[in-house]
Amino acid sequence: MKLTTARLLISAALMRVAFFFYGVYQDEHAEIRFTDIDYFVFTDASKFTAQGGTPYDRATYRYTPILAWLLLPTTQYFWFGKLLFALGDIVAGWLMLRIFQLRGLSNDRALKFASVWLLNPMVATISTRGSSEGLLGAMVIALLWAVYEKQIVLSGALTGYAVHFKIYPIIYVPSILWALDSSPSILGNGILRWVNKDRVKFALSSFMTFTTLTGAMYYIYGHPFLLHTYLHHLSRSDHRHNFSPYNILLYISASPSVDESPYPSLAFVPQLFISGIFLPLMLAKKDLAKTMFVQTFAFVTFNKVCTSQYFMWYIVLLPFYLPSSAMLKNKWLGIWGLILWTLAQALWLQQGFELEYLGNSTFFPGIFAATLIFFSVNIWILGVAIEDI
Amino acid sequence: MASIRQRHTFIVHSQFRDTADTLNLSKDKLTLNDVPGTRQDRLIVTTDHLKERDILQAVDNIRIEIVSRENFAHIAPFNRQLAWGTHINVVPTEIFNWNGFCKWIQSSVNSEIACIGQQSFIEVPYGYYLHSPYTDSSQLLSYIENNYSDAKPDIVSEVEEASTANYISLSLNKNSTDNKTAGRLIAEAYWYYGRWTKTVKAGGPDHRVEVGLLGKIADDPQGELTYGGILAVIGENEQFVPTLFDFSPRHRSVYQPAVYYPDFRQPYGLHPKHLTTVLGDISPPRKKITAIDVGGEDGEIDVSEATTSCGLYGYYVLPNFIFVDKYQVSDLADAQAGGIKRVVGIWGETDLEIPVWMVEKWGSTMLLELIPPEQPLLAGGMPHLDIEIPMHSRYEVPRWNTTRVKHDVPWPTLFWACNGSAEPDMATSPFDSNGLGHEYLFDPGTMFYYLHPNQTISNPVNKTYLVTNLNIPVVPLEAYKYVQPWTVIVILLGCMWIFYKAFLGFRRDGGIRKASGVKPDKDKLEKKGPKTE
């Protein structure tokens, strides 16, 4: 059976429908719930908002109120949010195919690479469990698509919206600005030639969208909005164990047993420099989509906190990197890459299980070593990808 | 009314015989010689005896209780159960100096109690509450000694004896409806058993000293208790006065054999499941009762049906290294799972994410209404109730030389709470214990029937405690000397690798300038359109 766009999209949709119903079954009958705890946080926040309160009435709601608004139908139809997120996946996939077309990739190859996202069970699981990453993926692909379609103002607006939603898409701003080479300058010659029509349009539209949305939310919800949606993420010292290489250092350093280490607060430096300045400057003019992929990968790898949902942020851009990737040309490179990436996670998960469910203190060396190994595997893969572009 | 009232109550066995050897009452003193029994001492004074007037004048209601760690028996009528440790319950007045209050607690109750200000207390429906695991009563007893010594010179020997008590409390309630105690400071001590040899001297004109030796005469599980024995007011009575009286107790132990035992499901990690198994006759202690009222205006007999309803409750005291997720517990209650019928309340520190060193409050408390099991119709069946509460431990402070922090979690208190339209006035009981504490989480007039903790009474040879052990895994501080440098080294090496690889790609493509020119895209067969591809 030949893979066509329609068939791919329908298969992706059916897959998500199947996962959704499986999830309903597991929620009812098994001890461990299928639905993610985050989904209950979102739906509770929507419920409180519908009752005239604020989404921040729900403890651990750390997102923009717009998400709670989008999920207001969940007060009547609990599954609505999952539908929205799964739809986000499909829209991301469809826009991905449009981008491939604009980049001139043959339809067959485009469908193949888009399936890495659309038919990926990990991606389908995350959306049907109720994590909002699918929605975010749709936003990122949409803003990239708008750039390729030369809809600069739309792209800026979508970027502003994405940054309001999740902050990290701000790393795409330098890449897009750097890559928008082709329109006439508006400020004459010399250095100022860099300031061209497209760049100005993009900068203004993203800035205005972001400030309007953020300003509106602040006006409605005040300080709790700033605190939970933004400040929490910036000052976050989440020492609960996760994949990040800074994890154990943060745990010990944040405790009263030692003087606070200066290093965690410097963690932003390599992360933002590499993902926000270095990679865009080096690579954005060569290939914007691939640059965005490695930027995101670098951002997640160097982040102070890393959970498996964060992988979605770069997996949505992976299909753009793959077509001419060294990891596909050299099969063994690709296979080893995938195996090591998976094994490193499995190692961490095993140590994490010992801690969480058996009570063994695997913090050191177990989890510590596993996070450094995972970091190293990611750096290796990232290095291959960067050299490739 | 005398400004000092001192009462010693001994609950003695029905075989006890008052002989000249064991008891000797004279005009100005009573001597007891090796009298075996349960003892409760009570001292009620007006507040003008207090040296330090400020703190206790600034509260509307306060109750400080110290319950000994070793498991002791609660002999009737002193059946009220409470977790071990120090409990401080307070209803402050409008303008209250919390800082000063904490300083007072540390100087007058126990200097080890962690108290900074209002943030150390948890807000409960009736006021504020602080629980501490420390059980040393010597400071509190010194405080009582220092403040009462000019009023009652032989307080010193009383205080010495009280250091062996199983339970000590100090309370003051300005708004009490009992005018014998309203606005007065009440000190109480309880020993579940002793062989008492002591001399009780007469007081003075303003100081009434009363001694009673009592035994239970009758016990109606659905109604009143009857106690009888001998009383004497030292200095007034030269002979013992026989006494017999009925009263309705607020607190009782369940009459049926119903026991419970809590533990954590093994193995557990960071999310221990607290399981309390209740065995025995778990049926409500009070049935529906009918009240007959004779003599309306025309002498008619008015039969009204009174109803009493009873609920089974579990009251949990959780220090801050362990907590419950209120959303999770509410979900269980919605599904009537885990033995939980409804969540009456969860008070205190319930943050789901912060580590233990960032918690300001001492912990949290939780009151749950439980689902009593259906009683089996056939004898020989053993009903039991499993109460399973998912809990979570907080990240602990890393320390030297250990990967595990050992903690003690108090046993929950399980009881039936019964009330209804025809409840008698329990305040007339001379043994009523109604102050700040779990009683105030219920309607006034509620009667409590405590289930029996399944643990032997502690004795010097075999000490037992109502604690459940909890181990929290922690990172050992020795790891820090590796973690800090190695994290930095690996991150730096990672950065360098990235720069190196980018440089390789850069060099291969001949630099940025070349890259921005029109060149064939590596992934497509023919170029097309804008440069951003």
C-alpha cells in the first residue's frame, strides 16, 4: 500500500484514537494511571477558572492562563484536552509536510520523515496522556512554516505566542532574524544594512504579540501569573531527580548542608550561549529548520531540569534534520545513536525506580553517573548533527 | 470560689480497702501509703498568680499538652487518646506577638521546639496548632513551679512527681462556659498506674485541696458511667465522705474489641503507602435511642425519637518530612477507595514539591471519615478495614556518612464520633476533657469512642512506642566532592565538543560568507525559492 498524505494523517489520527481508548481502559482498571498528572492540573485549573476563580488556584499550575481557557470545554467533556493535544500533533505533522514541499523534498521522502513524528508511539502517548507538548509542537512547526511561506508577520505573531506559552521558543528568534537575509534593507548601507524589512516585521510582530498577551494576562491575573508562569521556571531549583546533569549538584547545593555552589546559577550561560547565540550565528543561514532542531536539542541537553516531555520539543524538528543526516547515510551511526540514547535513559530509569519505589539511595553514584552518561550521549549526537549541517 | 483549687483523684480497684495503714486522714493532712491505682492531679488557679502576665493574657484559649513517648494505658474515665509529643494549640487575640510567643514556648515549654513565628504553626479550624516530637516536660514543670510557688509553697514536690506522669497539660480558656474554670489556668497530670505514697496537706482559706479515691460502679455503654468512693477536702473534712455520682463521659474507649495497627507497605521508596489495618468488632458504639418525655402541660407522655449517628474517623499527625497530596486523597474519597469515606480536612504544609529544609511549618494534620465495614451476619467472620493512604516523603537534608534518614511517624488516632439530638450535657462531668484539639473539629456535644492501638503497654523491660518507622533515602554529603567538580567538567567538555564540531562543519563549508550564498541545499535535488531553505 502506497503511503500518501491522506493515509499518513489518517493513520496518525487512528493511532491516537486507539491510544486514547486504551488510556481510558488503563485509567479505570490498573493501579498506575495512563493519564498524566499534568492533565489533572490543567483540567482542575480550567474548572477553577470556569467557577470564577483563577487557574493558579490549582497548586502546581505553572502555565499561561490561555491554556486553562483553551481547555474550558473539559469541564463538560473531560477528554477535550486530549483531543486538542492529539489534534495539535496532527496539525504539526501536516504543516511539516507543507514545509518539506516548500523545501523541495520529494513527496515519498517527506512522508517517510514526517512519520517519525506522526507515527511515533512516544509522541502519540504523550499527547493522549494529556501533556500539552503536542500543542506546542504545532506552534513551533506553524511559525517555521510561516517563515517558509514568507508570511513574516504571521510567523512573528506565532513566535510571540509560543514564547508566551513556554518561554524556550525565544531561542528561535535569533535564528529566524539571522536567516531572514533576502529582503531589502531599510537602513541604508554598512552595518545597518542588516536591518531589513523582514527582520523589522518579524521583530515587531513577535514583540508586540508577546507583550500584548503577557500584558493582558498580567492585567487579568496579576502577580500570581508572573510568579507561576515565568518566575518559577527561571528560579527553579527542582532538585527532585530528573535527567539533567545538574540534578544531583542542585540537590546538594540547594540544601543547608553546604554553601550554595556558584555553578548552578551559571548554568544558563552555556545553555543560552550555545542554543541562543552560537548555533544560530553559525548555522541559521545555512538551514533554518535544521538549526532550530540542534538549538532545541542543545537547550534541552544543557537545561537544569530535563524530563521526557522535553524531548518532544526537539523530536518535532527531527524530521527536518534527518533527510541528509550522517546518521542515515551511515546506518551504524544512526543505529548506535538511537541505541545509546535509549540505553542511557533506561539506565537512569532503572536507578530512578530503585529510588522511588524501593527506597534505595541511588543518588550517588547511580543517578549522578546516569545523568552524566545521558548528557554525554546527547552531546555526541548533537555534535554529529551540528557538523552535518 | 477559692483562687487555688487542687484535686488529686485516684482510680482504685474495687478490691481496695481503706485501712489505717493505707489511708490516714487528719485535721490538716492526708497520708497515703502504697495505694495502687490510676492517678490524676489537677491544679486550677486564677491568673493573678502568674508572674509573667503578658503571653497568657494575650490568648483567648490555649492548651499545651505533653504526651509521653512510651505507650501507656488510658484508664477510664481518662480515655482520651492523643499522639505522643508536645502539642501546642492556641486561639490568639487580635493583636498577637507570635515572635514573643515562640520565645515563651522555647523558654517555658521546651527549648528544643522549633518555633520562629506564626509560620511555624498550622492553621486549623479552631485556631493554630504546633506539634513537636519532644516529650521532655521538665521545662514546663519548672514554669508551673516558678509561677505557683508563692501561692502554693509545696508545689516543688508536686512538680517532681509530675515528671513521671504519662500526660501533662496546661490550659487556659477565657471563653469557657464552665464558670469554675473560665479564665483560669489549669494544670493537669495523669499517671496510668502507680503505688502512691504521699502526704497531701491542707491548703489555706483561699486554697481548696480535695482528694478522691474512686472506682467504677456501673458502666452503660449507651449512657452514663457511675463512679463511687470516698472524698475528702483536706482541712475541712476530718472523715472521708462517701460519694456516688453519674456522668456522661465525652471520651471512652470502644467497648467492643476493635484494634488497629498502622504500617507502611513494604517495599517503599519516596511514595510510601500508609496502611492501617483495623480488626475486630468494628460496629458503631451507639445505637438509635428513644427518649421518652413524661409530663407535658397536660401530663401526657411524649415519645420522641432521638437519633444518634456515629462516624468512624482517623486523625493523622504528619511531621513535615512526610505529606499527603490533597488532590490524590480527595480522588480516593470520591471513589470511596482506600477505606476513605470523605476527607474532613487536611491542614498545614501540603506543598507537593519543596524539600524538607524549605518547609516552615512543622507538618500537617488530616482528619478522614472512614468506611466501617459491613458487619458479617454469621459469627466467626472477622471483619476488617484496611485504610490505605498514599503519602510522599520530602527530600531530606544530605548528611555525612549515611544514605538513609530514620524518622518516626506517630500512629493515627482512630475513633468513633457520635452525636445527635439527645446528647447529654457532658460538661457536668468532673473528668471532662474538652479543649483545643481534635474535639474542636467536631460539633460540641460529640462523644468519642477510641479504638485500641494494637501495641502492648510499655514497661521498663520492654519499651513500646506508638511509632511507625520511615526511612527516607538521601544523598550522602561525601558525594559532593565528586559531584561538584565532575558536573562542571562534563558540562565544559560538552561545550568544547560542540564548539569543535561546529568548527569542523564551518571549515568544511568554507566559513559563513560562503554559506549565505546561493548554494544547492543538501537535501533536495534541485534548489528552489528563498534562501531560508
